[in-house]
Amino acid sequence: MPSTPRTKDITGQFILLGTGTSVGVPAVGCGCAVCTSDDPRNRRTRCSAIAGLPNGNLLIDTATDLRLQLLREGIGVVHAVAYTHEHADHLFGLDDLRLFPFYTGGPIPLFCQPAVRERILKSFDYAFDPPQGMHVGGAPQLALRTIGTEPFDVLGARLTPIRLRHGDHFDVLGFRIGNVAYCTDTNGISDESMELLRGLDVLILDALRPRPHATHFSLQEAVDIAHRLQAQRTFFTHISHELDHPKTTQELPEGMELAYDGLCLPLT
């Protein structure tokens, strides 16, 4: 197995690895103008991001497209993971963490809420109770770390979890690192959470489509939240094929635009 990682240094950067909805864009079998577009910004893998922190790379969510995302961006090592929630498009790339303990020398810490922990233990049981005789590297080596809404330190930085609503009966986490906040998969932000999002340089916010949705902000709802928070720059993510990148960005207010896979932003 590999022992010397080939990776670029992303310290001080926040990279959006994926910006698409749960089925990705293009959607399988769809012939719409966005799904057949030649614009690379309209090709959206499932949502995840990575932050280059002082002591290593923190991945946010293990999207189902994780391997291709990391290869595309030249990122050879993940040192820790923080999870927003347990839905399949944000979790089920977890097995792609298998290589990283060969580089880091130990299990990969996973920072997650109890519901995410339970889903991981159920869906990836072989990582915690491997079958007899399984070879080294056959299962990911993981160290579960339960978090709530209290700030915590990881890889030399302070992360502040932001409680968000994802539909009427489901809570998820966003994360603030310095003056950058990542808030995907939400259609409701409490007043308390809004206060944690004041004074941002960059806000990355869910905006699924033009029409309302039961569990995600519509584009106009997201714009309204962005106006209230007044971040210096706002990028919209978890985007469906109903939003064409150049056309939509051109119509957005100043300081707001659609995100795209591979977008690199400074951590401030």
C-alpha cells in the first residue's frame, strides 16, 4: 500500500469539492439545457468541501463522489472529517478514507452528531468489527468524535457548529471557520444561528432551485438570507439542474453568485 502521499498544499484555502444536489448534475437520463451544457460550472458533483488548516486538511462530508473530487483537485491526504448530517449524498463516500491512515499513521477522526455516528456504525459496521482475516486496508480506520453545537478545535483551528433546519423535523450542522461559513442542506436558520453568522467575509449557502422546496432554500429565499447577513461575498451551493450558472449569476445581486466545483476561497 502507498506510504508517501502526493498532494498539494492547500493551507489557508477553502475548496468546494462538490456543489450539486443529491443526484448530481448532469442528472442521469436528463436532456435539459443545463445537463447537456458545455460549461464546466454546470457539472456538479455531490456536496462536500475541504479546508486547509494549520495542521492538516479537514474534509466536510464524505460525498458519494469523494474519490473523483480529491483526484480532480490534487488533494492526496485527508487528516480529519466533520459531518453536516447523515444523508447518503453527504456520507456514503466514507469508504474512500481507507488510504489515508497509511499516510497519517493512525485512524481518521470523524467529528459528527450522534445521529451521524449511529448511521456510520450501521452502514459501515465492517470498519468497527472487521470480518476475521480481513487484510490491512480492507476497511477504513476511523475514530468517532461526537460533537454538538459547542465550538471545538481541530487541526490547529477553531470550528463553530451552526444549528440549521433541514425540513420541519430534521437538524443539520453548518460550520464556521474564522470568517468563512459553510451552510448546505438547509431551509431554516434560527435567530440564534443567524447571530453566529454575522461579520462573515464569505457565506456559502444552500440554494437548490428557483421554486420552493420542503427541505432546501429556494434561490430567492437564500438571497433574502444573504441580504440579512450581509457577508462580503455569498456563494450558493447544493444546486440543481434548474439553475444555469452563467445566466443565474448574471441576474444575482452584487456580491452573490452560484458556486461551482473546484471553487477555491481564502480562509480568513
